[in-house]
Amino acid sequence: MGIGLSALMLAAAVNMLAFAAAFAAEKSQNANVVKDGSVVSLEYTLSGEDGKTIESNKGKEPLRYTHGGQQIVPGLEKNLTGMKTGEEKRVKVKPEEGYGLVDPKGFQEFPKDKIPSEGLKVGAVLMARGPQGQQVPVRVHEIKEKTVVLDLNHPMAGKTLVFDIKVLDVQPASASQPPQSGQPAAPQQPAKPAQPAAPK
């Protein structure tokens, strides 16, 4: 009877070890899956629908961002969810999930004498200052007698984007890790005022 109990305890111990190993393996696999809060390193080539390369970081520093932090275009971020380290994919992002549709209000007229002479040709790209002081490219859309129509839309607004991506690394989020420079941090929600007490 002592042998039977020892065998039963040994079998239970072996089962617990097997369960612990399986749990650790599953946890390790989940750590390499892109999900909200993950810090993702990414290799990409961005092309237009015509197949022409717009930009690529192949052979350069990987793009590093925090998943779910709205640091990359929404359509790309959505398609990265669930990918694993080493996985590759081609993603087509419609304008509504990329840089948006072309906004007719983004075409604004400015006095011709306020535009530098080298910018007085259709298609010229000028640098303007954005609301937070950042440099923003604007394109000369039309030249009139006394004014110049500038296109203030993002240069890729209205375009379908094609990304060839490869997930190079996925790390769990770290509270001490600041967002990558040049990438917008997620906006903070303002504090809500306290509710007034009900009269007695």
C-alpha cells in the first residue's frame, strides 16, 4: 500500500511539472505576440498602389513603437495585432485607416508675397510651422494672380498604402520606457471634476 501511494504521489508530481512546463511555454509564446502594450520592433517597406516604394527601413534601424498607443497609422496597427516575432505580412491600408481622406478645407489661399520665390510653382513643397511649432510640409496646389493655394493635407492623404512588414521583436511593456522620440504619445485624459454633494 505504501508503494501505491508513493507511485500516485510521483505521478501527481510529474503531472504538475508537465503542466508548469506547458504553462511556461504558452506564456513565453504569448510574450512574442503583438498585443496592446507590447513594444514592437518592425521592418517595413511602404509602397503606393502602383508598387513604387515610398519609404523603407530595410537594412536600417527598425521602427519601434508601443502597440495600442496610436503611434502608427490605425490600419497598420490593427493588422499587426496577433502577429508573432519573425512573422511577415503584406497589409493594404485604405485612406480612412491611414492618413485620412483629402479634406477640401485643407486647401487654403495665402497672399503671393508671403510665399518664397522658389515656392511659386505648382507641386513645390514648402515647410510651414504647425500648431505645436513642428515643421509641416505643405504643397503648392495652384497659383493665382495675387494668391497661392496651398494643400495643407498630409502628403499621403487619400492614398491607399501597401506595407510589407516583418515583426523583428516583441517585448512586454515597461512602465519606465518612454515613447520613441518623434512618435506621438497617447493623449492623457483630463481629470474629471468631483461631483457636488447633494443638498441635505
